[in-house]
Amino acid sequence: MSRVCDICGKGPLSGHTVARRGKPKRAGGVGSRVVKRSKRRQHPNLQTLRAVVDGRPRKLRVCAKCLKGGKLGTA
């Protein structure tokens, strides 16, 4: 089962956490430097929902934004 919203198709995002070291120049230091970049992923806030789709009950994985916004009529 993938981590994708069944309504809007929102999926995981990828990026980096940036580790910096040193005192910034604006604070009187020699400048902060990037020491390391670690990979990270942000997953959507998916909730399992029981809904009737095409006259049959079905479990949907819906993101919280679609659940709050009431976009279930488009499924």
C-alpha cells in the first residue's frame, strides 16, 4: 500500500536536513558552515476512512487536508 492520498494524490516529499557549525557573522563570528546534509522524507498525514464508492463500501487513505475540506465527493 503506497503512502498516497486517494483523493488528491498527495505523496511523500524528499529533502535534506542541513547541519551547520560555527558562529554566524552577524553575531560576531567567522561564519557558519554546512557540515552535513542528511536525507529526510516528509509523509502526508493519511487517515483511513470507510466510504461508499460506486455503491460499495471501501477503505480510502485520505490526507487530513482533504478530510477537513470535505473533498470526498470527488472520489
